[in-house]
Amino acid sequence: MTLATTTGPRVRRVRLRDYTTLRVGGEAELWEVDGPSDLREATREPFLVLGSGANLLVADAGVNERVVRLGRRYNAMPDFAAGPEAWVGAAAPLPGLVRRAQRAGLSGLEGLSGVPAVVGGAVAMNAGTRFGEMSGVVAAVELFVDGDLGVVPAAELGFSYRHTALPAGAVVTRALLRLTPSTPEAVAASMTAVDAARAGQPKVKSAGCAFKNPTGASAGKLIDEAGLKGLRVGDAMVSFEHGNFIVNVGDATAEDVTALLAAVRSRVPTPLELEWRPSGV
Ligand code: EPU
């Protein structure tokens, strides 16, 4: 007799504030998936995919969409022993991946040192810093879309600054990385330079940079020059350390954060486009 081995998605009601680095957001139904049949069940519209929650602003009322999170089956780290090209699971944490590539003496990911993402989320928004972004290392992605898995080459993903044109309703399940042979020492040295550039960023609850940098400018510098550091709505505050960070100094709500974003935009002469992914706000 064949026993069913799958138990289906693990579904529970959670407070999304517990799943975001900004620590803001109401309730939702979280569907944790561990395989194609789970994904098929969980990705009936409407749904959204939760990565590491590091670039997310969730409404106080929560979200009505099902929130899909990839489980352990999707966090496989790449095997670089076989060469500089390897698949990595979408739920794998980027910081661990960056360190692994460094140990293997492979270059390409060091510009993403310190970026608090999982691979799928980093691909979906083309995460990065001035020193490098995901588009520089991703050769292809495996996507779950319309109930099936398929592989899409990077050239068809429409990578641009903090943006990827993924097909609607697609879930990134794996990414094929193409790194460049170097040495552990050289990669470590580049990582130190990247880490130094981020040293002035706040360490308290935030969702990273709130706005994209306008062409040829730094949003943080523009906000700083407008004298907005320390501007506060409720417990949401423009960081004193970096103008493009909105920090949660206590128990900020999405309403506080949204009002603060609007206040910042109205006082900076250059139009600012949000980098975060808003959900329900
Ligand atoms: N600056 C100020 N005041 C501030 C902030 C910055 O004068 O309050 C000045 C700095 O002194 C520097 C310039 O503006 O001369 C650029 O600042 P920074 O080096 O911090 O870079 P950024 O353009 O503000 C970008 C990314 C960051 C990434 C850093 C470091 C964006 C929107 N931001 O910031 O990414 O960590 O470079 O590489 O692309 C993120 O995406 O969440 C993020 C934080």
C-alpha cells in the first residue's frame, strides 16, 4: 500500500509584523509550502510571496491575500565544489550564500554583503548595493507559474535598478548563479569594502532604504539636505544616521510610516519612488 507522503501546505494565522524587519503590519494567513503540489494549492489567486520581509511595508489591518512562504525544501545552498555555476534555493539566506561563495573563492556576490534577503526576494527585486546587484550573478531562474515549473534565462527577466519584470503570479523557486573564479582573500577584501560603505547605516528596526535613488543622486542625501533627519510621526522616524532609512523607534504603525513617507516626499523637491514593496497600504 502506498502511503501519502505529503501533508500539504502548513497554514496558520500570523501577525506579519513578526515576519518583517520593520516590525509593522497586521494579520494574514501564512501558507508555508514544501513542494510543487503545495505550491499549486497555495498559489491560487490572490496571493503574495513573502521572502525575508526586509523590504516590506504591511498595512495595520493585515492583508487578505494568502501569504506564501517557501519552506525548507527550497533553502538548498549551492554546491560550488563542482564549479562557479550552481543552483541555489529561493529560500536560502543571502548572507550565508555570500559567505559560502567567499570561502569557495568565487567572486560576484560580494557587492551584496550585508543585504538581509533570501535569494528569491533578492532576485524578484534585483537587490543590491552600489557595488553589485543580483542581475550580475543570476544566469537563469526556476519559476513556478500557472501551476508548473519552468526555467527562464536571465536575459528574459527584465532586470533593472531594484526591479525585475517577472511574469504575474510567478514564484521564484531556484536561481542559477554564475560566479567568477577568484580567491577567498580577494573576495573577503571586497566584502570588507562593501561592509565599510554600510557601516553608517542604522542597526535598529527598519526596512532598509525606503526610496530608490533618483538617477545620479542619493535619496538619503536629498532627505538629509532637506533637513528631515529626526522627523517623526508616532514611532516612525527618519534615521539620524542615514536619511533614506525610516526606523521604528518603538511600536510604529503602518499608518505612522505612510504619513512619514508622505511628509518626506512633500518636502524633497526631487520626486522619490518607493523602493519597498507595500502590501495593503
Ligand atoms: N548621504 C548623506 N546623508 C545621508 C545619507 C547619505 O549625505 O543621510 C551621502 C553619503 O555621504 C554619500 C552619498 O550620500 O556621499 C551616498 O550615500 P550611501 O553611500 O549611503 O549610498 P546610498 O546611495 O544612500 C545605496 C543603496 C543602499 C546601499 C548603499 C551602500 C539605494 C536606494 N541605496 O545607498 O541600499 O546599502 O548604497 O552601497 O540604492 C537598500 O537598498 O535598502 C539600501 C540600503
